[in-house]
Amino acid sequence: MKKCPKCGQWTVALNISRSVLECRRIDCDYKETVNVNEYLEKTNVLPKLAESLKMNGKTATISTH
């Protein structure tokens, strides 16, 4: 999750099927259209996911090729 620029809460998530970043708070209507492929490349989520799995006691092998 990301911090919402409108309400300031850590409630913005990527909706891949609709290609938008949107705030999950009911009383906030923040939405931003994004190119999903570019967003995922820019945020480089795979290393973060691998590190998260290590911290949770699981092992992960992620190929970047």
C-alpha cells in the first residue's frame, strides 16, 4: 500500500484489472489511472516481495530473467 495524497492514509492500492491506483477508504475518492506494466517496473516490487518472504521465515527464489 501507498500513502494517499488526498486523505494522507496508507490505503492506496493498485487495482490491476482497472489499471488504477485507488484509495481503499470509503470516504476518499482518490483514483489515478496508471500503466500497470510501467508502474510495476518503476516500483520494482519483486525484490521487496522476496525480502518480505525472508522476514516471514519462508524461502523464495525469484528469477528476474
